[in-house]
Amino acid sequence: MSDSINTWGGTVSKGAAKPLFVVRRSWLASTFLVMVGGGALVIGILGAVVQSSFAPDLGGGIPAMLIGGGIVLLPFGLVFGRSRIRVYDERYDVRRALGRTRRRDVNDVHRLRFATQSNGSVTFVMLTGWNAESKKQFTVLTSNRGYAEFEDWLARHRPEQWAECERLGIPD
């Protein structure tokens, strides 16, 4: 059977339910954070067990620092891996970090703007879209996987807004 039940109780073909493409962060950043956080957590726990069993005065706070670092880095890695935009013909679904997936219509995008964020040595460029009420619809880094397809899709579906965004360009 080639049909599946959608959320409204009707049926939709499996081909129509698949996104055209997905925009998401590189797996490298989230995998790196998960691996480093998990490793720090495991090494910290093992260190704490060894320290408390054999020599309580050796090591000091190092196992506790490793456990704390693992507790911080592991969730960050998992959160980074969840953010994505699934793009369909006339709509897109946005999921940010731990939030739920929100369905958006392409016609709701009324303003597109580039922005930059710099930490001194590296500058990140992002594209943000807002609706008529100035509520943010999405933010995507230009380095994300699938960004080029998303840019082409926006240029086809919202040509006036995309032309205005390109005219303003990337801020310094």
C-alpha cells in the first residue's frame, strides 16, 4: 500500500510526504560535541570511582570537572543535531533545538535579511525570514548543508523578498 495516514486522518502518498531537501547543520559539529561530552563524562565517572576506591587524596577536582564538562557538552551536541528545516513544494517545517516542529507556509515569508555574527576571528553569515507581524520564521546559517537549495527555493517562491534581501546584501 503506497498511502500513509497524515495527522488529519486522511491519506497522502509517501512520495508527497517526503521533503524536497533538508537544511541542517553539519553532522561534524554535533558529533564532535557528543563524542567529547560523552568521553569526558565516562572518564570523569571512572576517575571518580578510581579516586574514591584507591586514593581519595589524588586527582582533586579533575573527575568532577570532567563530569561537569560532559554534562554541559553532551546536551549541546544533541541539541545541535536536532535543528533542521524540511522543505516541501509550498511549505517548510522548522525544528529548532529542543522545540517542536512547526509547519510554515512559504507565502508567510514577508521579509528576508542576511546578518553576521562574529567572535573575533570567525564570522558566520545567516539568513533570517520574518512574517508580516515581524515574527521570526527561520534562521539558517549559509554554511549549513542544503543552504544552496534553500536559497534557490526562496528565490523561486518569494522573488520580491529575495531580490530585496540580495539588494541589501550582507552587512559588514
